[in-house]
Amino acid sequence: MAIAFLASALALLTLGGYILIESVLRLVQGERPPIGLIEVFGHTLWLGWPMIAVLLATMVPAILLGRAKTKLAAQLHDKVLYADAEMNRADWLTAGAAVLGILGIGAGLWWADAVAAIIISADIVRDGLRTTRTAVADLMDRRPRTVTDNQPHPLPAQLTALALDQPWVTDAWIRLREEGHVFVGEMLIVPKPGTDDLVEKLDRLSHQLRDADWRMHDIAVMPVLEIHR
């Protein structure tokens, strides 16, 4: 899963970089893209209007799919799906830049298409760099992070609080790692002196921790005398 996320992030970065370089070259070379006229049912029509209509039509599914994928990616903890949603965002942003460029050309601003593409592609490159950094960090087996905003995931704190709520627990410490959509890890428990049926209590706590969230695939609960932080 981490490799797939990295590949998706690099694809996003490559797309943005390609559009950025191409747009800069077109601007530097002073390329003036021609938009001619066509005959439609005996009427002369500027070709830019049907081009804009097609671009706007292609933007709608990209926007809807991107929003839906982003929401599902957060729910499923699927970073590959989130990177795919970012690709959809790049698609509709690119189409939007093309619309602005066509309108600019129609207004006599030959550089409008290249400038709009540079601005949009720079935003795509920024997202690609951020996503790639996240993917590389995930390969280094770091603490779990949220999908959409790359913040520390709240689940470790929630599971620690659940363990500390047990009347026989004095202290607890947890370490989780991401395995694709799910988490695995271990928890150290300092039981109160004289705790009876410790093995049964540890087993019940382990089941409670796994049942607390669907993403918890496996967790080992181990008793210790003291936790050194």
C-alpha cells in the first residue's frame, strides 16, 4: 500500500511538473495559439465556444468524483484513493485553466493560456510535493497520520484513554504502525499490584482495543513493571 501511495504521489507530481514546464516554454517562446471559426448549420461560430463547453462538461465528473473520493479516503484511511482524488482535482483545475486561456485568447491576450496554466500547474506541483513527502515518510514506518490533513492520528490517544479507564491499570503506553488501511501495534500496561486474573484481564483488554475501531487489525498487550518514556 505504501508503494502504491508513493507511485500515485509521483504521478501527481509528474503531471504538475510537465504542465508547468510546457506552459513556461510556451510563454517564453511567445507561442500564440490560433482559435479559428467553424460553420455550424450555416452560421459562423468561433471555435472557442464549443471548446469551452466540452472542457466545462469534463470538469463536472472530475469535481464530483474528486469530492467523493476524498470523503471515502478519510473514512477508509486509504491514502492511494486520496492521491487519486488529487489527480481528479488536477484534471479539473487543468480544464479550468484551459477555459481561462481560451477566453483570454478570445480577448486578444495571447499569453493568457500559458499564464493560467502556469498558475494551476504550480498548485498541482505543490500538492504533488506534499503528497510525495507524506508517502516517503510512510515508508519510514512513522506514527499513523490522517489521510486528508497529514496530522497525527487520534486513534492512539483514544486507545490509551480506553486502557487507562480500566480500574486495574496504573499506566499505559501504545505504539501503532500503519499496514495499508489498518493499524497494528503493541500496548504496554502497568497493572496495579496484586491484580487477580491478570492474563484474562489482558486478553479482554486486547479484544476491547481491537473492537474500538475497525482499523485496529492486531495489537499485543503486555504487562510491565514500569514504562520509561
